[in-house]
Amino acid sequence: MGNPWSVRRLRRWSNHVAPDLVFISETKVSKIIVEGLKYRLGFSNAFGVSSRGRAGGLCIFWKEDSVEFELVSFSQNYICGDVTKGREKWRFVGIYGWPEAGNKHRTWRLIQHLCEGVTVPILFGGDFNELLSNEEKEGGPVRDRGEVQHFREVANNCELRDLGYVGQWWTCERGTTARTRVRERLDRFLASSSWCSMFPNASVEHLLRYKSDHTPIVVRMKERQKRKRGRGKSFKFEIAWLLDESCEAVLKKAWDQSAGHDMVQKLGSVGNSLVSWSQEKFEDLGKQIENTERALKLAQQRRISEESCLQCSVLEKELDDLLCKHEAYWYLRSRVLEVRDGDRNTIGNDVTDFVCDILYCRTSPSIVNKTNIALIPKVKEPTLMTEFRPISLCNVLYKLVSKVLVLRLKSILPTVVTENQSAFVPGWLITDNALIALELFHTMKKRSSSRKGTIALKLEMSKAYDRVEWGFLRKLLLTMGFDGRWVNLVMDCVSTVSYSFIMNGKVCGEVSPSRGLRQGDPLSPYLFILVADAFSHMLQNKVQERKLHRAKASRRGPEISHLLFADDSLLFVRANRQECAVIVEILNIYEIASGQKINYEKSEVSFRRGVSTESRQELMRILNMRQVDRHVKYLGIPTVAGR
């Protein structure tokens, strides 16, 4: 595994076969190097036994999200562990038999020892360095019949069954000429009868030998399912294409032929041309590799002769060249090239003109307002839809329009939004509200000498962005004094959206919503602040009418009725029936008008010291919220310091 070619081949084999667990013998590297290779090979876990100099060495890789592997024991010649996949549990032993004739008996004793007292199904796999029959050898001297017989006896005594194979019969090939070439079946899988009963459809395949004396062998527990080819995937521009001289000509020709069309049609034409060009230019490389591998495998299956040896040598050299080109192509897909060369912007004027057409209402944003929704897991192994977070992937051209509108809105936001809101407003910090809340909560810990107690309500909104009513948003913007043309443009950005869903790399379906703001749109957070500010004004109006009273952290401190950070709402009112009823009335009106909905199960209410138990029970019934002694955190910051 210290050979880069071996690592490349192993990575390609791993991508093709997608195994859950891999055992490798004769690694000839330390366990530290093994640990560093696991991610390159696509595995999450690894365990290695270091080699002795340039000889020996074992390792095992496994995917934590597919199987559990619990190490039982190991030595220089084996790794033993229990494998659990779903409800199935069995033992796997990756083995490397002693190659020296005088040490063969140690291999047989090891197998017998590992089988003693084992009650679970067991599978041995690896290089046993011995044959079960002299028919498993071609070329070279005949094997010692006594050792072959000993191997068969050990397998029979331990009730281990050879699982057979599909493909060429041998697993080890040495020698470069017909006279020196030797083929043997040294690698195999042996399983107990209980393991065979657990996996009745198990099969073993001998894969292509390349860059190693040994052939990779794979055991499949279930019947192999054909992998579906990815079709219908969305277009993605590959940076590696830029290194090909003909790429620029294809781009220019497609762009010029679309003269007079809008930006979207031009991009579509360029995309179609690039797809056709790349299929001819690059996908042939993958087909050439597959054809060369197929030809090499057929050549290896022929009987040993000078002609077959020469053919294998030529095909291996050809495969080397093709894999080098393939690896270079995938390497160039990284962003390194873009960072080094910069973004060679050759269509800047066209993009600027297109964005200006939308901003000046000459073109509708609907043509670039198709959005893909991807599901991001919230947990390691999600099983429910609620364990995914949807994120909207907006078109780049649309984002340019949206960000221009955001920059215009941000400049006037401090003059439009009340000081109670501290989210996304230039110059206002999240810590401002957090510090004020901390002082007020600290005050609520003290018993008040006044009969007028205070309560704090921490409101939890349900799907806040998704519930915003477009009609309410339009009327709100007009009421705030925004120009009608600007409002129409903003509402076009919000309401002309259509959603598709990325499932297994494919873009599926199309949905046109009737309300809501999408997460991922630069404009959405600022529009939601304006929606939440309507709630803030409703509270302030009731304060001015003296139907609500504010709280203070000190006698000379500012009076606070509420604190907002986007959809996080914290309210402070007096602990009486009248003010709680006013809060319920405001929430009901706000819900009906804006579409927002309070999650009463997650919303909390806390009381200042001195409020009687009877009053607490009555107010909790009015508010329909649960009581907490204190709100643990507000905006991620603990609300109580000290004891």
C-alpha cells in the first residue's frame, strides 16, 4: 500500500464495488499510514497491524454507517472481529497464512484455535498461502501433497466450506514470461455451515488483477443488484474542461449563435453544446478504461503462453496511461484551478444588462426563479423527514438581483424597524438584546415589594418563513411607504418562484407555492424582519394605550415590553388577567393576518418571584403555555449567571 498505483487501484475498485468492509494483507506499511488512507478510500474506520520492515502488515477498513465491527483479537497473521449489520451478527477473520513450508502447521493451528468455542457464524477470508488441490495451480512445480491434505483436513475438522468463485479460477499470478509464470488459487473464503445458512445467496467473485500479484476477491451476501445509471442530473460546468483548447471555441460558438436571445436561453444553448462536446471528449475515456479492463481480464483467463503474457503486458501499460488521464481529469475538477487562474469573466456586460433589465422591470425575474431544494441531514443517520433541513438553491443570476435589492433595503432598515429588533440590522448586535434580557431575568429572580408582578413569555414560531402570507407582505410594504414599483419587483421575486427537488442527484418535480419565504434567498431574512416588525408595532400600540405595561431592570433603566431577533420573541408584561388577555388577542390577530403560527407546546412563560401559585395557574390557562422556573437560554446565551 506504499505504492501510489496500489492506492489508486484500490480506490477505483472500492468505488466500483462499494464494499462495507475490506481486509488487506501484505500492506508493507505501518498502522499510522493505514489510518491516513481510510478517508481516501471512502471508509470511516480502520484498524491496522504494522508491517515488520518491508514484509507483512494487515489492515481492515469498514464503513460505520453500514456495518459495526468490534475487534476481538489480532496478530501479525490475522485480524478477528464481530460484524453486525442490522439483525445479522457474525464473526470475520481476515487471515494471512505463513508462506514458508516449515511454518504451514502454524496456519492450521491458528485456524483451529480461532474456531474453538465460537457460537456465532464465522467467515475466514484472505491469503491462506496454500491450495486445497493441486488442480488449483498452473505452471511451476507441483505442491507438496501432504500440506494440501493438511489444509483440507483442517477445513473439514472445523466444518468450514469453500464458497467457490465466479471469474478466473486463480487468485495469484507471478512471473513475466511464459516459462516463469505461475498461477495459483491461494486466496479464498471459507465459511461455517451456520454462516452459509444465514447468507444462502452469498457468492464470491474474482476481480481483475492489476498492479499486484494477487486478485481482489469479494464476497456478496445477497444477490447483486444492478446499479442504476444517473440520468436526469442537472448540468454542472466542469472546471477541468477549461484546460482543453477546444472548450473556449465551443463556448464562443454556442454563445454567438444565441445572439438576440435572453440570458437564460443563451445559457441553455451553451449548456447543451458543452454536454454534447464533453460526452465526445471525456466520456470516451471512461469507456476506453472499461474496454481495456475487459480485454485485460479476458487475456488473463487464457492459458499461459508467450502471446498471452505479451498481450497482458501491453494492455496493462495501456490501462496505466488511461488511468493517469482519468485521475488528472478528476483532480482538475477541484477549485484549485479557479483560485489560481481567477474568474475569467468574459460575459460580464451581458450579465449586467440582464440584471438591470429585471431591476428596471423590463424583464420578469420568473425566468431565473426556478429553485432546487436539497435536504440536509440534521442527524447522523436520519430516518424521518423531520430529521432533514430543506435548503433552497437559488439561481446565480437571481441571487445577483436579490442581493442588489438587499443592499438597497439595508441602508434604510434602521429607520424603518423598531429598536426592539436586532437581527440583520446594520450596527445592531445580537448581544444587545441578549444583555438586556439577562438583566431583566436577573431582576425577576428578586422578590418584588410591589404587588405588580412581571411575567416573561418566550414565543416559539412554527415554520416561520414558510407561513408568511404574500398578501400581508405586499400590504405591509406599501403601508411602510415603499414605492409601488419597488414593492412589485420584490413581490415578483417572492411569488414567481417554483421548486424542484434534488433526489439522489436528480432534479425531480415542480411545485408552485402560494405563500412563504424561501430559506437560501438573500432577500428572505430582511423581508421576514419587516413582517415581525408588524408584531412589534402591535405591541407598542397597546403599550401606548396603557393596556400593556413594560418591565425595567432598575428604577432609572429603560422600560422594555419586548425583544425580537428574527422569529425569536421575548415579551415582558404584568402578571394579571387583563394584560395576558391582550397578549392572546394580539397573537390571534397577528396569526390571522400574517400567517404566522405560535407553537404553544414549545413556548414558555416564567414568573417573577412573589406571584402567587393561584395567579400562575390562571395566567397559564389564559396563555395556554407551560411554566418554567427560568428560560435556560436566550439567543444561545444562558439567562442566569451564578446560583
